[in-house]
Amino acid sequence: MNKRELSQQLPDLASVSFQDLTAFAEGLGLPPYRARQIRRWIDARGATSFEEMTDLPKALREGLGARARIFTPPVLREDAAPDGTRKFLVQLEDGLTIESVLIPDKDRLTLCLSTQVGCPVNCSFCLTGRMGLVRNLASAEIVGQVRSVRARTPRRISNIVLMGMGEPLLNFENAADALRRLTDPRGFGFSSRRITLSTAGIVPGIERLGREGPPVNLAVSLNATTDGIRDRMIPINRKWPIGRLLAALRAYPLPPRRRITIEYVLLGGENDTDEDARRLAALLKGLRCKVNLIPFNPFPGSSHRIPDRKRVERFQRILTESRYSAFIRESRGKEIRAACGQLWAEEKKSGAS
Ligand code: SF4
């Protein structure tokens, strides 16, 4: 066994739960506050080695280095677009790769995380959907993306969205555990108000998230106003049709002053008519929500069309006239294939994972 393989046998303290980290520290005869210090160094301060943990005695740092390790998923490739969006191909310990995307705005820096390798949902407008599910990410692999990307940006990441590869509510335990770790004040310390989980509409998962929390923001990819069209766009609609989904959203225990984000990908000539906009306004009646209109971002082999700009603006106007907050969200970083899954697919073609 070589040195690298030997070191992989050691426990990875970035991956273990706080409970297991405390037990590990206790096993070394250390008081519980040492576990808190180590977790803070890894999650809050971005340490990638024990030597960096300068408030631990030197002998302890050396002892930890001999008995444990800190795995930080490497970034295999990074692409930047003129609009500032940066896309990262992150490698997991088993060699598989996922994507994370950093999206800067004036007052915020949002990191979009993957929750699965591939995705089983197979939305017609998404390249990741074509790959099928390879495997779920462990919670440490979900938060590991924050650690990997954070080291590559001087700006503080202010917001997190679970909107990359995968459907988070089909990997509920790991996604919820990752959210708890991201909001843990002993570690990453993100406010739950600054984290959004985006789902294609897994009704039992929405209900469970409502019951068990944590109370992060919820975004739902609705994308159609009739079951016929939505069945074609998001096949899980056959199981949880629009009526069922909206009933679950109406019952969702939204914290005060928060709104559900309704995402609506506009496909030219398919779901972008005036009637669609009016039906959408009627469907959302009484729901505390805002609407994000996302003009389709094409990828090689996709059969959908980019919607006409005037259509997009007209769609928005109908919604605002019905007193909804409706925003047009441009697909960020088109130049770097920011549509979900494109970088991954390219690397896959060239044999990187
Ligand atoms: S849009 Fe999201 S849920 Fe749909 S296939 Fe892509 S990754 Fe999966």
C-alpha cells in the first residue's frame, strides 16, 4: 500500500458528524471543546490541514496529522464567464465528478451545490436529467463543495442554493443533514434565510421538509400550467400532478415574511402563451410566492426552443398585472455552459470521470 492509500485509511474529520468528531476527540483523551475547535477550523475557517489550526498545541496538531486527515474535494476544472459566473468541476473521493457554480451579484455571492451525481428525474429541459442517477451524495460531499469553492474566491459566499445536479428531496437524509451542517453556528454558520432548496416537486419530500426542517427557503420548478405539458417536461408530474403539488405548497409551514419561489422555465412555443400566464396566475392564487421566469438555455441535442424576448416580457407583464412579483432570470454564464450538467457531460465525453 502506498503513502496515499495509507492516508486514505485514516478517518476524514471533514466528513464525520459532529457527534463522531467529539467521540474521536474523546478517544484521544481530548476535552469536547477540541472537537468544536477542529470543526470550526474546517467548516468556518477553511483549514485543509491540521498544521493550520494554530490555536491547537503543536504536539496535538502532529498527533492529529498521524491519526486523521481532512479531505477537501479537488477542483479538476474551472471555467469563468464574462458575467462573472464561475463553474467548477469537483472530484469526489471515488473519482466521480459533480458541478458547483458560483454566481456573483452586486450584493451577494451565491454558490449552487449538487446533491446527486446525475439525476433520476429526467426533466426534458435539463442535460443532467439525461444522465440518469449515478449515486446520491453524502452530506459531507454536499458541504465539501462549499469548502472547495470557498478556497478559490476572495469574496465571502453569502447564499447557498441546492439547485445543481440532482434532486435534493430524493436524497432527503443527506440533503437535510448538509443543511443542518451549513446552518450550524459551530461551523459554516449560514443563516437559513440565505439557503434555498430547489425541487422539481417531490411532494412527500416537501411535506417532510415542512415537518422536519431546517427552515430554509423553498423553490419549486413548476414550469407548466397543465398536467399534459408538465408530464412531458417533468415526468414525476404523473405521480405528483400540479394540483397535488400546489396543495402541498399551500400547506407548507412557511416562516413569517417568506415566500416560496416558483420557477418557470419558458420554452419557446410550448408553455409561454398568454393563456399559460393567465392560468399560472390563477393556479398560484392565495400562495405566498414570487415567480422566477427563466428563458430556456439550450444545450446540444435539446429539442426545445429559446422563447421570443417579447413573449417573455409579455408573460411577466400578465403576472405583474395580476399582482405577482415576477422576475426574468437570465441563465447565468451561458458562455461556460452554466446549464446544469453541461461541464460534467463534456468532461465525461473526454473521459475525466
Ligand atoms: S432540472 Fe433538476 S430535477 Fe430536473 S433533471 Fe435537472 S437536475 Fe434533475
